[in-house]
Amino acid sequence: GSSPGRPGSAPALTPASLTEAERTKQQPMPPLPPLDLLAELTNTPPPRQTPVRTVVRRVKIWTPLAVLLLIVFAVVQAVRPLPEPSLELSAEPTFTFKGGQLSLPWPDEGQGAVEVEGVGSIGEYGAQKPAPLASVAKTMTAYVILRDHPIKGEETGPKITVDQQAEDESKIEEESTAQISKGQQFTEEQMLQLLMIPSGNNAARLLARWDAKTEAEFVKKMNDAAKDLGMTDTTYTDPSGLKSTTVSTPKDQLKLAKAVMQNDVFRDIVNTTITTIPGIDRQIRNNNDKALLLEGVGGIKTGSSTPAGGNLLWSANALVDGQIRRIVGITMGAQKAAILNDKLELAIDYSIKVIQAAQAGVTSTTVVKKGDVVGHVDDGLGGRTAVVATKDLKAVGWAGLKVEIAINDGGKVLPHSASAGDIVGQVSIGSGTGKVSAPVALQQDLAEPGFGAKITRLG
């Protein structure tokens, strides 16, 4: 035992860190990226990034995704519901009758208008402003009575009893009246005859009281009916037309004429020149008998008063292709005569000239021929299949008239595919009661849109 630290004693133990050679301590390196590792293993540096290599790498990544999206898009487009097909007109939308312009011999005074029912206006003249109607107003009285108490065919309607007022008014010399007495009974049809043929003012007022509680209430009905018919420039202030405040225009009266002439009982009454009614002493004569004796002319109503002059609302027939076409017209304000009765005769003479020219001028022509391509079915994806008229289509008109041509599905549901010759709609000319139509058929097979059209559609 020697003590530590003493000279000659054994050396003390020293930590290895002090005796070992100094070394730098480092954390383990992370693994090299594959390309760097490959480069290290092959002792070649990684390829240098270039724009081309970047693009190539992106293409490789995105191409499969893009292809997948395109496949999904194509499948979705292919199974989407097809748009509804539509029928479109390819022919000219209008047709004008040859021969210039039909000119009617209009009077050089007053105002008037002429129209072919269901076709259109042949023309008009004068101011076209509201003017007194005189007894032409009775047309509306008859219209309201027949609307509220309809009769047709052989029916004569209920009995109407004459009151004291109607008898008293039959004795007024300055008015046109029906010679009826208190207590007499007449059917509705007979009362309408007394209203329209001899133009009885007292018959008009009696009918008004029979239909409504008072004449004033009936006049309101007349104005309401005028409004319903679109007679915007008409005012009725009495059921007979005696008052000069009962006014209308030619165009408005033609609206009424077209409506009331649909009634067969009314037509029979106004087309009567002379008749007898049990209980009336003498025959009753139509003031318009001069015109009524002409071929195809049907009277509607005469009217005359000092403020109105001579008026005539008339109808006439034109025979076109074996079918009767009704013409309606009115002459208002004939004043170039000394006495009132002559003014009415003047209105009738004016009307006859216009009637005969209109009857001669109304004709027909073939507008569409069988087999003409008039339109096409549009499948909504760019496909069009022509359609043709299946028969000739004749339109009624007169020189210079322009008519509209239209095409529609005729209530059919348009198919996505069909065979040539299948009916898919109709082509028509005109409107209203004058409208004429012909079926249209496919000129060739109608095929459903192809795959290409389906996948390239937009919207």
C-alpha cells in the first residue's frame, strides 16, 4: 500500500474520452432519394430537370385522369334525356292573293266597313268614329234576348204578354212601332220578329222589361255584352236606338254582326222580307226588302234618324268552292237626301253596290300543294327531317289579301323516331272560322340523334 498521488505509486484510472483520439460525432444521414441513390450506386449524377422533362412527367400523371373524365362525360351525355323535338315552318310565313288590291265602290259620305267572316277585313271607309246607330241598335237587343233566353231550331220560346205601356207606345206616329195591344201574348220568336222586321221601338222596350226589371237594367246588359264582344267604342243608352246618344263604330258593329249571325233563329228572322203574325192585323215588311230580294243577301238591320241619317247593317253570302262564306258589312251616315226615308233608301243603295262587288271579289286559290315541303322536325341536336303537306290547301280571300301560314303539332306528341309518311302535325292558313288545315307527314324516316350528336351537345 502506497497512497494515491504519491510519488512511486500506481497511476490512477483516466476516462476513455480523454485518452482516445478525438473524433467528430455526427447524427445518422437520412436515406438518399431513389434517383440520388441510383446515381451514387452507379456513380452517375441524377438527370438535370428541364422544362420538357417536367411536361412529360405531368402528362404521365394527368393523362389517365383526363381519359377517365372523358369516359364519364361521354356516358353522362349519352344517357341524358333527349330534348323534345319541335316542328318548324320552312315555307314562307305569308301568302298574298294575286290581282293587285280589291277595290270596293265605297260611298262618298258617311263611314262603313266590310269583312269576310273568319278571313278578315276587305276594307273600310270614313272616319271610323262613334256615331248614332238609330234602329241598328236593336241588333244588340236581339243578341241579349237570345243569349239570356236561347231558342233554336223549331223552338219558339216562352210567351210574352203585352203591357199597357207597349200598347200606348204603338200609337206614337213619329216612331216605328209594332201594332200590339195590352193582354196579347206573343212567343219570344214572334216578339223578335216584331223587333227586327218592322223595327218596333215598343217591341224593343217590352222585350227589355221582360228580360230585366227595368229598361235601364237591360241597357246595362247591352253595354256589358258589348264589352264582352270587344266593342270598345260603343255606348247603348236605350234598347231601340231612338236616342242619339246610342252610338257605335262600323268595326264594333261587325263584331256584333259576326256573333249574332251564328244564331239560326236570328238569321231566319232577319232574312225575312215579309210575313204575318197571328194577332197582327196586317203583314209586317222588312225595310231592307230591296236588298233581301238579291241573290245571297241577308238583312240584319236598318236604322234611320235625323242625327244618324240612313244606316244598314247587312250580311251576304259568297259561294266559294261549293261552300258558303258569310260577308258582313255596314253603311252608316247616308245623309245626301231630302227626307229621312230617302236617306235610308240611299244607305241601302250604297250597300247593294258594295255587296255585289264583295260577292264577286271573294275567291279561293291553292296556297299549298300536296307534297310541298312546308317545314321540318328539329330533333334539338341539329338534326332536321323535312315534312310535306298531304293534300292541297286552298285559302279563301280576295285580290291583295295577305294570309298567314303556320305549322303546329295538331295536338300530337312529336316522336324521336318515326317512319316516312307518318303524320306529325298540320299546316294551316288563316284563323278563326276561316282557318283551313292539312296534315303534314315525314318525307323520310325520322331517326333518333346519333351517339356523336348526343355527346357533343351543349346546355
